[in-house]
Amino acid sequence: MSSTALFLLSALLISAGIAGFFVRKDLLTMLLSGEVALSGANLALLVFATRSSPTEAQAAVIAILTVAAAEVAVALAAIAVAIRDKGKATEDIASEMKG
């Protein structure tokens, strides 16, 4: 696959993730949309890296994915608390949570 096609795919993933994040009100969908955007950014980083230093870029992508996994664990816990307390997990309920 050519670099141009991969850049277009990463731009599509980033834009779809950002659009999904701002359009939807469900917290789980917003979380998944953010992960899609992050995956698009990782893809763009790897395509850039194929021209210079692939090892450093791969290490950066692994670090980014590790941080994203930790973020997802915390966010899913918050979503579980919101569902347990209010019965649903929306953007409005998340803004009411304190702590």
C-alpha cells in the first residue's frame, strides 16, 4: 500500500473519530471515537517513520497505546459508576460527577 493511501486512511480515521466524539452523547461511543482518532494518529506516525527511524516511531506508538489502554481502564470504570448510579452514561451525567 502506498504512503499516500495510508495517509488518507489515517486522515479518515482521525476525522471520523473527532466527528463521532463531538456528535454522540453516549460516553462509551465518545470513548471509542477517541480511540479511533488516536489509532489514526498512530498510523500517520508509523507512515512518517518508515522514511526515517522506524524503531523510535514504533516505540512511541507502543508508549501511546499503553497510555491509551490506561485511559480506557479509568474511563470504563467511570462509565460503570455512572451507569450504576444513574442508569445511563451520557455526557450530561459525566459533567455532574464529582471527585
